[in-house]
Amino acid sequence: MECVQIHLINDPDSEISEAYRRIKTRSGSNKAKIAAARHLLRMIYYILKRNMT
């Protein structure tokens, strides 16, 4: 959760930030943060699984 909040502040034009804003309008701020955190974790998992550095 904290990583998402920092990411939203530092990179407002990213894919995760756009997804957060899109979900926030439908479901509210808290659910949007959870969804954005899951999105971020999926990206991290993908990078680690494929040994991308």
C-alpha cells in the first residue's frame, strides 16, 4: 500500500497511476489502492520470474 502511494506521487503518468484513477471513480480510493498494489505486484513478479534486471 505504501509503495503505491509513493508511486502515485512520483509517477502520475504511469500505467499503475492511470489504473488507480480509473478504478477510484468507480469503487473509491481504498479499493483503487488495493487494485493498484496488485497491479504493481504483478509487474514485479513478471520481472523477477523472467530474470529481467
